[in-house]
Amino acid sequence: MTAEAPYPVAVRGPRAAGPPLLQVQGLTRHFMVSGARIDVLHDCTFDVARGEVVAIVGQSGSGKSTLLNVLGLLDKPSSGSYVFDGVETTPLREGRRSRLRGDGIGFVFQQFHLLERRSALANVSVPMVLAGVPVLRRRSRSKELLESVGLGHRLNSQPHQLSGGEQQRVALARALSREPALILADEPTGALDATSSTMIMDQLIDQSRVRDAAVVVVTHDPKVAERADRVVELVEGRTR
Ligand SMILES: Nc1ncnc2c1ncn2[C@@H]1O[C@H](COP(=O)(O)OP(=O)(O)OP(=O)(O)O)[C@@H](O)[C@H]1O
Ligand SMILES: [Mg+2]
């Protein structure tokens, strides 16, 4: 008898949302370590629609971060297909992949990954600097974004002057700065208390409802998974 999952799997099923933004089909990823092949993702197949929040769950080492890196075009699969916004990404060269990533994908990580000794405002501006957004425009947009995550009073604070929950809200504001169609979050609440976790999930869900963004969130937290529209479980590198 198999143990019951500690989170509700496919509780509500897919929302009747728009066309798929992501289509993953028969995706595999292996790594070579000292001449030995390590198969991490064996066969992942799923879609995510615009406006949908999908949680990816599974044991430590099951390949969740590896899968998220592929979805974020930070890594290439070993085989299989990954269509993002109608484009088959697997044959693309780095230049095109990086443009698709910058224009269409926002990332949130467990450990925030903010630039130390830079203000919240400067951190939120980074993706807009890379995209060549004029300075006045990006300053006003960063301010707006920080206000929207409740940090309008901390624009000039540096990461070490902020709590973990506040730093994650800065990271979220940064991820949203270019209004990405896809938001990828790897354990975004892993380092946060319950109140901050709820706040981050509220914001992520809001993005799907208000802006029709697709949100993929890797989590160990049953409370986070149960708020998703759908749960994809990774078991030994296979989705189910
Ligand atoms: N670059 C790499 N080279 C070799 N092995 C790797 C590499 N990246 C990941 N792996 C292996 O792939 C497996 C899955 O790793 P991954 O980080 O995707 O797991 P995870 O599900 O995110 O785990 P956790 O919940 O602990 O974060 C692990 O066994 C890991 O050692
Ligand atoms: Mg991981």
C-alpha cells in the first residue's frame, strides 16, 4: 500500500484558462558525473495555461529544481520537447533563449538572490536595466512595484536591513518588473514564516488572476500546494 500524499493532488483540476503557455512533452534530463550518467528527469509531460497556478511537489532530489531550470530556459533538456509561448525552445541558440527568458519569464528563489549593498529600488530595477528601460521610467515602475508588495516605505533599504519576508517581496517585485507571462518560483516560501508565506502566495495568485500570468511554484509546503489550481507530482523524475 502506498502512503497517502501529504498534499491534495489535482484537487481542483485545471482552470478553464487560456491556451497552454507551456507544453512539456516526454522531457528528459541527465547529467554526466565522472563518466557515469545520472538520469534525473525521465519523462515529464504536462501543460500550463495562462492564468493557471501549478504547484510542483515531490521528494528532495526528485528533480524539481532541474525541471524548473529547464522551464526557465536556464538549462536544456537532454531530449523531449518544451514549447514556450508557441515556440519549440529545444533547438534555439543561447541568444534567442535569453531574449525569450528576459521578455517572458520572472524568477523567484528560496534564498531571494538580491544584490547586497543595493537598495530595494535598485534591485527591482535590474531586469529593466538589462532591457534598456530609461532611468526615470524604471525608477517610477520600481517604486510602484514596491508599493504593490507593501514596501513603499522601504525603497532605499538594503537587503540586510530587511526581514526575510520583506526581502522575498523585493525579489517578487523584481520578478514582476517586466510583466512576465510566466513566473517560476523555487520554494519561494521555504525560508519564510506562515504570515510571509501567505503574503507571497497571495501575490503570486493575484498575478494569475489579474494579469493572466502562468505561475509554476515548487514547494514542500502543503499549504502552498493546496492553494494552486493544480498539483504536478514528480516521482523519481517522472510527472504524474
Ligand atoms: N548539474 C548537476 N550535475 C549532476 N547532478 C545534478 C546536477 N543538478 C542536479 N543534479 C542531481 O539531480 C537530482 C535532482 O536534483 P534537484 O536539485 O532537481 O532536486 P529537487 O527535487 O529540487 O530537490 P530539493 O527538494 O532538495 O531542492 C539530484 O540527485 C542532484 O544531485
Ligand atoms: Mg530544489
